[in-house]
Amino acid sequence: MSKSRNRVLQGLLTTALAVGTLFAAPATASASTCGINAGGHQGYYICEYPPTLVQWPDGHYQWFVVGTDNHVYDSTQLGAGSPNWGAWYDLGGVAKSSVEVTYLTSSRIDLRVWGTYSGYWCKRWTGSGGWTNWWDC
């Protein structure tokens, strides 16, 4: 690997660690690794599992991706129309598909991914309880 490319990769790694957005960033580029930037928070996902963008009833957006470690990550716009987004948050799991949003209201969102054992796994967020653990659905 060239010294200049090494410096660029080291710079990306340092930047990602500084803002808490690193989720298994690849050491070398791969055809199956894509980048995504949410309000200045850079992340990486598996290209074969495209990102999912949802708009909440109040107008703000939220991204869901499957990181290169197969965990699900999200980043949330901090308000409708805001240029500011939260850092990428690791929701865990072992996904083998894009993230599907199966239910969305102002106080609840349900996610579903295809898991490693050839079945679906779900996770829910509620305004009063936060994120649940993943369950076999």
C-alpha cells in the first residue's frame, strides 16, 4: 500500500474514532463496502444491503445501515430540516439483509432484518422505553 494511501486511511480512522462513528471501517477498499455520511458523521456499510432512510411524523429523518461487521447502525437527524445528525449508534444484531422498517409512529419504530440462521430478527424503539433487545420474529 502506498504511503499516501496509508496516511489517508490513518486520517479516516483517526477522524472516525474522534467522532465515535467507526464501525468496522475497512483497512482496504472493497467492492462490497460503501460509505455513508450523515451530517458529517462518516460510516461504512455493506453495499449489497442498501441503507434505509425513514421520515418520522414530525419531519426528521433517520438512517439505518448494516455495517461491515453485520451490526445494524442508525443515525438520527436532530430535528426536522436540521443539518445536524447524531453519531452512528450500534444497535447490534447480525444482519444478512437491509434493514426493513415494519412499523413507524411518532412514539415507536419496529425494525426487521434477515438473520444468520435464515429467519427474521426484530428490534423496537419506543419513546418511553428506548431500544429493546433483538428477538426472533
